[in-house]
Amino acid sequence: MRSLPTLCALFCTAILSHSVSAATQSDALKQEAAALIPPFAQQLMDTVQKAKEDGGPSAAIDACQDLAPKIADQHSTDQWKIGRTSLKTRSDANIPDDWERGVLEQFAERAAKGEDAKTMSYAETVDGQFRLMKAIPLQEGCLGCHGNGIKPEIAAALDAKYPNDQARGYSVGDIRGAFTLRYLGEKQ
Ligand code: HEC
């Protein structure tokens, strides 16, 4: 029969290697998720910019409404669903679920304590599913559609398309919302 210390050592090693491999797996998922965000963000920005150049601000709003959900689908894969959400949504399709709301509130608290929103993110396995959110700070180029004093022409286009729009009145540096990702691959 094995001695008690040997058994204990075996047992401890088993526990340790299990938690180490769980940590490694979630690190790998964090990296995969983080890599999906920049191309998604870039395509959204390029699309709005191009629509603005081609047809002006109200064309850009049309483009956002029509294309933003499609761009999110394009950047989602068999394993990942990617989207955007906010505590003050413009589109009802982006209203956060309970977990997302909690994370957005956590981001607001972290920002209030002085943390830089540019690098703010949070990941957790929720009911066996890995989820990650990354804060979206508002930039200069967003003010025309999300800032204070939105031009009447743009405000009218927004009113017509988004009767529940709450996504106005932001300043540069505010957290506008977050990218939100779910891992649809195998359950952990
Ligand atoms: C031309 C106007 C326009 C500009 C410029 C613009 N947005 Fe938006 N934004 C919209 C519209 C319209 C929606 C709703 C899209 C939809 O229907 O899915 C939206 C939705 C969003 C959402 C999703 C959550 C929600 O409120 O529904 C986020 C996050 C967001 N915008 C962030 C930004 C950021 C950050 C910038 C600057 C980099 C920006 N937007 C620039 C018009 C704009």
C-alpha cells in the first residue's frame, strides 16, 4: 500500500494539473477572443467612414443600421459569437443580458477609480461558457452620432430609426459600451 504522503502527493498533483490546464485553456480562449476584436472594430469604423464620405451622415446611419449587425455576423465564427452592447443602447438588438450588464457596471466602477478604459476587459466562464467583454472608449470621430449637440439632420435620422435611442450625450474617453464575445465551442 502507498504511504499517506505519496497518496497525498498524487492527489495534489492531480488537482494542480487540472487547475493549471483549466487556466491555460482560458488563457488561450482569452487570446483568441482578443484577436477577433480589432478587425471587427476596424471594419465597423471603415464602413461608417466610407458611408459618410459617399453619402453624408444620414447615409452613415443607414449603413450602421444595415451593416453593423451583418459585420458582427461576418466576424463571428463557428466557435465565437461577437457583438456590441452598452448600458445606454441605441439599437434594442444590443441590449445587454444580466451578465453583460453586470460587467458594464463593473467597467464603469473601474473607470471611476481611474483605470484606463482602453485596456479594460473582463472574462469569465458563465454556466460552462467562456465569455469576454472589452470596453469601447469614445473617440473624437464618434461624437457626431453619440456626443452632445448632435446636428439636427443626424438627430432626425436617428429618431426615425431608433425610437429608443439612449446613446447620446457622451464625451471623448467615456465608455460607450463594450465588445462582447461568447465561445460556442465545446463546454468547459
Ligand atoms: C454615423 C453615425 C455613427 C458614428 C460616427 C458612430 N456610431 Fe456608433 N452607432 C451608430 C448607430 C446607427 C448604431 C446602431 C447600430 C445598429 O443598429 O446595430 C450605433 C451603435 C453603436 C454601438 C452598439 C451599442 C448600441 O448602442 O446599440 C456602439 C458600442 C457604438 N455605436 C460605438 C461607437 C463608437 C465607439 C464610435 C466611434 C468610433 C461610433 N459608435 C461612431 C451610429 C454611429
